[in-house]
Amino acid sequence: MMRKSILRDMDACINCKACIIACQVKQMSRPYPVSRAIAEGKGLNLIIRVYQCGPEIRGDRVHQSFVSIACMHCEDAPCIKVCPTSAIFKDTQTRITLVDRQICIGCKLCLWVCPYGATSFDEDGKLVLCDLCIDRLREGKKTACEAACQAGAIFVGTPEEIAELQARKAVERIDRGIVY
């Protein structure tokens, strides 16, 4: 299996939170189905969080978007470098960032260095990371969040596939007159 990365398209996200629920069901996190706390993203250590940007007026148009945040599986992940127990590591085949929660001591150094603010901690204070549904990828399936995304805003692929998709989307935005 090749290296995998994730693209979350904030232009396409409709804030349905299907990715959050799919992730929680896959990870067997409680509570589910969706409760008000999950729907609002408060009070839980979510692996995926969705933030609202806007609405704001630009020219004569109202713009609003949503940003989905989870582990970005950085190639040169700073969390790996600072982990004193080496609980955070890369899968050698996929380069997905993983955590061995058995040896995580909950020091939260990873929280301080994550450039995306994507760290979450369980009720025991141990790191919980998106594992990019590595078991599903090995079976040739989509990740739970990608499969559940009603808007097609989540894409998991090789870095080359993601770069090509981002380039196409940039051209589409320019063609539609949407410039940030």
C-alpha cells in the first residue's frame, strides 16, 4: 500500500457532521447515535472536529464554509519528535501517524507542537489520533469519514492524487470567480 493523505475540502463541506458520527461509530466511541453534545462538538474528545468560518459578506455575496480538522499525518510529524515514550509513530507501509495508547503517558507535548491543533485526548488523558481507518484502507475500502461524507468533501489518496485534485479545484474556483 502506498502513502496515504487526506484532503478535506472546505468549499464542499456542508457541516452535516456525518464524518464525526462515522468516526465515532468506527472507533466505538460513546455516545452514539448523535446527541446534542456531539452535534455541537462540545464536551467530547472528538477525533474529527468541524469549525464554522463565516458567514461573511465579500462584495455582493455571502460566504460561509466549514473546516474539518483531524490528524493530517504530517510527513515530518512534530508530535513524533517530542513524544518522550515514542508512543506516536509512523506505519512503515502507509506513513500514517499512529499512537500506541498503552505507552502514552498523557504528557500532552504533542498538543503543543501540532500545527493543526488536531490532537484529542480520551477520558484517561491519553492521546487519541485519527488512524485514517488503516484497517479499512488495507481492505481496499474508503475511510469511515470519506464513505459517510454526503458532500464528497473528504478524499483520501496518495499525495500526488491530492495535489492533482487540489489543482483542479483551484482552477474551478477561478472559473467561478471565487478568489480568497
